[in-house]
Amino acid sequence: MDKVRRPGRPRDAARDEAILDAAREVLLRDGYAGLSMEKIAAAAGVGKPTLYRRWSSKAALVGDAVLHSFLASVPGTRLPGRQTTDGAAQQLTAWFGAYATSVGDPRHAAMILALTAAAAESPHDAESLYRHHTRAQYEAVVSCLRAGVASGEFRADADLEAVADALIGSVLYQLLTRTSDASPHRTEHLLVILLAGLRAADH
């Protein structure tokens, strides 16, 4: 009779969080170029093998650090659920304003720049980083736009993916080109233009 294989020891959530905190600390102090698994391990008080048992690469670890620091912990960066009575344009306006403000925060900006650097440095990890840390935002925007089309608020012939690219990409472009000081004005103006083009003729 075959023996039942026991599951491995469960991961320690508190240790995982301590490692992610250490990664953010080193990242904000030394930048992505100065970040290493050795530094993170030392800051977290664990051995480097402990990191590699949890994350296959520095890029993967940075991805989780960004997820916990920015996407999961900043209120207002996710679009509301379908139960809301707000129209699609109202939802997008509220989300886009919160998203641009959050990206402009120096600590969050450093995290997002690190995620961008991680994807550029490791093409192998780029798809995984997008799938786990960026796609949810993109799909939420597209879903909101589709809801606007379904309700008749937006034109049915609009290229919704292009609109989502423009919204998210414009904020990231300003971050990457260090023009984030102008973000509130520019993002608001861009959104006005896009919404004007999206609205159905009877709205």
C-alpha cells in the first residue's frame, strides 16, 4: 500500500511579510539597481535560500512587494464592483483620479519604477509580472468600459482596449519621464477628452 504523502510545511505569513517589508526598505534606500537577494535576506534576518524557496527571482520578489505596497494597500486604486449605481464614466473618473494620485506618491512611484525595471531586466519574468501584478488593473478598466457600452452610456464601436491603454499608459509615461508633477492636470484633461469621444450620441 502506498504511503500518503504529507503536505510540506505551510509558509509562515509573518515571515513572508517581513521579507516583503525588507525588500521595500532596501528598494527605497538603494533603488532597484542596488537591490539584491543578499541585501534583502540580511535586512529580513533570514538566509538567502529562504527567499528562493518563496520567490524564484529578484523580479518575482519585487513584483509581490509592489502588489502588497501599492495595488493591495492603497484605497481607491481598484474599480468598484458591479453593485454600484454610479455610471461607468463616474467610476472611471473616481478610479483614474485615485490611480494617478497613488502613482504620484514618491514611495509608490519607486515601487512601480522597480517593477518596470524588473520586467525590462528579465524578459522571462515580464509575462508573469504582468499576469500577476498589472493585468487585474487593466482588465478592471476594460470591464468598466464594457459595462458602459452595455448600458448605452458609451459607443458600441469604441476600441476599449485602446482606451484602457491610454488611461493607464499616460500615467506610467509621466512617471517614467519624471513629469509626474503635472499628472493631476494632464490626467484630468486626458480623461475629459476620452470620455467625450466615448459617449454615445444620446448621452
